[in-house]
Amino acid sequence: MPRRATRQVQVGRVPVGGGAPISVQSMTTTKTADVDGTLAQIYSLAGAGCDIVRCTCNEVEAAEALAQIVPRSPVPIVADIHFHHRLALAAMEAGVHALRLNPGNIRKPDQIKAVASEARDRGISIRIGVNGGSLDPDIAQRYGGSTPEALVASAVRELDYFREVDFDDVKISVKASSVPVMIDAYRLLADTVDHPLHLGVTEAGPPPAGLIKSVAGIATLLAEGIGDTIRFSLTADPVEEARAGKQLLEALGLRERTSVDLIACPSCGRAEVDVIAVAQAAQVALAERNIPLQVAVMGCIVNGPGEARDADLGIAAGRGKGHLFVRGKIVRVVPEAEMVEALVAEAEAIVAEGIEARLAAADEHAEEIANATRDELLQIQGHDVNHSDERAVRVRSRADD
Ligand code: SF4
């Protein structure tokens, strides 16, 4: 999908916009003044695929802590500034890579320009982070509330202050908790400025609803080529935000796959195992391993390997056994109780040796055993276990009546 052309800004070593890979952001939930606790969370976020981490800078102690956090962080740090422009100046002194300013919170032009001037001199980028819930009251009044036009007007006014002091190293967000408002605001903003955009649905809430709202807003815009960096704002462990962001970009083909893509059949009358339980166990076992493969969990050997023939690897159940297949070819048969363990071991072997080597190492009897199991199941269950053919006959006769 073609991306919207933007200028590029740097957040430390991470480029944003201008053709750079779309980055994933999240925010720590610790007190920033707790240096060790905050660093531990930053490391967890980086391990989950987060490219940029934001920390609140809401008090002097937080700004002081940032001076210790930034040099030890594995990823660039953005300071989130609340109300006091002096904390923005202090955060820059602490060495942060970027700032986030909310135009609804710091409103005095002189203060805004003082921060922008110092950011310009230090080579630090700023995100103008407009938020529907904390919009500048005079703009909200002029536009009749937190409309898309109001959100964009707030961002443009802040940008104008920055331009007065020759500073335009800026990315922008116009977040709202309403998905349709957020989508319209970003579309309007994309037509108005050429700055990179940071996407997010604010206060999306806990999963699964928070995930669904975030995906609805962020994915819609990404599919239109809009968006250069993203954050899921979930009421959850921020590691979940980072994982969700990374998985969304991988699912859309916007970032190279580094983690497993687990697919599973929806189960049906043919299922020979509890597909939900096996899929969940496989998800947990594979999640921590950064295995960039598509792995399938299928409920039966009758249709499983065929339905998932495009997966790199999969397992299909039948008559107390797990039939392991690589690109649709049965390579090994294991007891049902060892299905997940065997799946993980084969995934690791593929990563280490490659698909061709694993196909060459297939057990020569595996295909034969799978065929025998399939025949046995067809004899027991019949060819039409879901009664689809019978139903089709009935449907036809009703339609002909
Ligand atoms: S036919 Fe087999 S693989 Fe397909 S949905 Fe049913 S149990 Fe799953």
C-alpha cells in the first residue's frame, strides 16, 4: 500500500516518516522518579517490539530521574509534558530524545515558543499531541466541541507558534476516543500538513474492546497510507500495547515478521481435540520465542493439512495422535499429549535449519500413518460429518418448492 509522503523527523536514532518503517510506541506506567522500576518496564517494552518509549515528566523528580534513565535505555525516550513548560526545559536538560506537548495544557505562546526554540537548538523533535478530551477550551467553543476540525485547528495553531521560531522538527497526533472522529481528524490533518503522524485512539479502554477500537482506527488509516508511528492506548500492561502494535504492523505487511503468526481452524464436528485449548497452549509456548513463522493448529487430520497447506508448519489431530506437517507435507506423528511440545520443537528446528532441511528430514512413515488415520476417521465419521451435503439437498428442495 503506497504511503503518504511526509518529511522525516528523528526520535533519537529512530527515524519517523519520510519512508522510514512505521514505529511502535508505548508509555511506561511506573512513577518516572522510580529509575529502576521505569527502566525494567522500558526493557520489557523494548523486548516486546516497542521502538520508542514515552515517560511522564510531571514533576521535578521525574525530570531528574530521566537524566539517569535516558543513558541506560535501549530505546529512545520521549518526555510527556503536563502543563508546566519548565518541565519540558528540564526534560531536555536531562537528555531526552523528544518531547510530547499537549496544546490543550500549555497555552501561553511565549512558553510554547521558549520550548520550541530550545528543542531547535538541541536538535530534539517534538510531538504535538492533541487530545479530544483536553482540547483548548476556546477552540472547542469555536468548533462546537472536539470535532475533527477542532482537533486539526489546535495542532495547526501550535505548529504556527513553532514556525515563528523556525522549528518544524515535528510529528503530530490528533487522538480522540471516538473512532470515527479520530479517523476523520487524521484524514483532514494528512491533507493539511506534511508532517509525520502518530496514530492512536485515546482512552481505548481494556482489551478486547480497547484492542478492537484501536485496530479499527489505526488499521483503517494505515490501509489508506496514513500514519508513521502508532500507539495502542490500552488499559492494560503496556507490554500488551507494544505487542499489539507490532502484531498489527506485521499483519498488514508493514513490518517484517519477527514473531509467530498462529492460525487455527475454528473447529467443527470433525475436531479430534479441543482446538481452542491447544491453540492457546501453542500461542503461549511460541509467543516468547520470536519465531517468524506461520504456524497452524488444526482440529483434524481429514482436512487440516490441506486447509493449512500454506502455513510453514502445523499440527492436525486424529485418533489420539498429532500429525506434524511442514508446508502441507506430513513429517512426523506424535502422541496427542505431545502436540504442542512437538510443534515448538519443529518451529525451532525450522528456524535453525530451514524448511527444505526439515522436509528432507521427514519420517518416511509419517504420511502413511496420517493416511491410515484419515481413512479411519472417514469410516467412523463419514465424508459429511457436518451434514453439509444433506443440508444442501434440503436447501435445494426448499428453493424449488
Ligand atoms: S474440518 Fe477439521 S480442520 Fe477443518 S474446521 Fe473442522 S476440525 Fe478444523
